Amino acid sequence: MEDREIRAYLAGFFDGEGCITRSHSAPALTISNSAVEPIRAFKDYFGFGSISVKKFPPEKGYLDSYRWDVSGRYNVKKVLNALEPYLIVKKNKAIETLEWISNAPYTLRSAGCNWTAEEEEILKAKYYSASKEELMSSLPRRSWDAIIVKGKKMGLRRKATKVFFKNRRAWSESEIESLKNNFGKLDCKKLADSLGRSLYAVYKKARKLGLTGKLGIKYGGGNYFGQDSPD
């Protein structure tokens, strides 16, 4: 059988016997049947998940029930991505779950699982220059802290990034003169407003000019920044 035929068969079986559930932090899949062969088919195809059996006393006349369980966003996503194109009954639920997995916060990612060789190769290829968003999208099982720790253990390093201040403008001579003449005389807020600067920018420039000996200026009911020397 071709791969698409296998996925179509599994999807049909999942439509009838499968179940998609989701708690506040993790989705899960279950498939139950009295025949073990189709249950093993899921395990053999995807290579993960656990199979359990529930046995009944012979006198009750019930057949044993076999079950395949899959949990964790990474594995659930892999299964649903493979089956969703062929699903009918559970198609909408599968799509909703995949959307939830994609939009769920990264802090809900699984922890404590071993890194696969595939994940390590992705990290090697992208760690240096990829953005945080791209790395976390490529490694859906990993939190940002886990990615950084693993990268350091593997001896990898990130490309240094420069911070650019788009709205930063140089102080003009007239602004500097006004600051020298009025710092310590005018209310800091009024002075900042007159210069079109933030309070922090005014204090920082005054400090560079050696004007900070005039601290204790009142504005809004308290000293500047609420302390004598805001570093």
C-alpha cells in the first residue's frame, strides 16, 4: 500500500473509533477496539504512543478492549497532520485542535523529554541566525529556555544583534543650553515637555553635563525618579 492509502485507512478507522480530547495545557488522542491489529497499525505507522488492554471476565461475555494513547502537542500534531486530509466525521475537531496547538503559549510546551537527532540537526542549522519565533516554531516541543540551554551544551552561539533606536535624535546646541540654564530651576516634567524629551532623557543628559548636583527637584509630589541617583 502507498503511504496515502495507509493514512486514508487509519483516518477512516480514527473517524469511527478515535477520540480527540484536550485539557487546559495538552491535547490527547485515543483509539479503542476489540481487535488488536488495527491498534498496532497506528503504533507501527507513527512509531510512538502506548498500547494498553482492558480484559473482562469470561463470564461477562465482553471482548477485551485494546487502546492506543497519544499525548503531548508534538505527537498529537504529527498524527492529526497526517490524518486530517482524509478525515470526515472528526475533521473539524482535528482542525480546531491543530489551530489550538499552533496558538497555545510556548510556556505550555512539554519538558523533560530527550532531544531527538532531528531536533539537534535543526538546532545546529538554525541556532546562529534564526529568530526566536522561527526556532520555537521549528522546535514545537521545546521552550525558549530549553533551546538556549541545549544550544550552549552543544557549543553553539547566537548571532549578536544590534539595537537601533529609530526615534532617537541628537541634542541640539540650543537644547543643551536650555537644559543648562533650567535644570534645577524648572519643574523636571515641564522642562522635559518644553524640550520634547522624556524625563529619563533629560536626567541622563544632565548627568553627562555634570548637572546632577542639583537633585531634589520636585515634580508630581516626589523627587525625580523617587530617589537621589537613578542609575
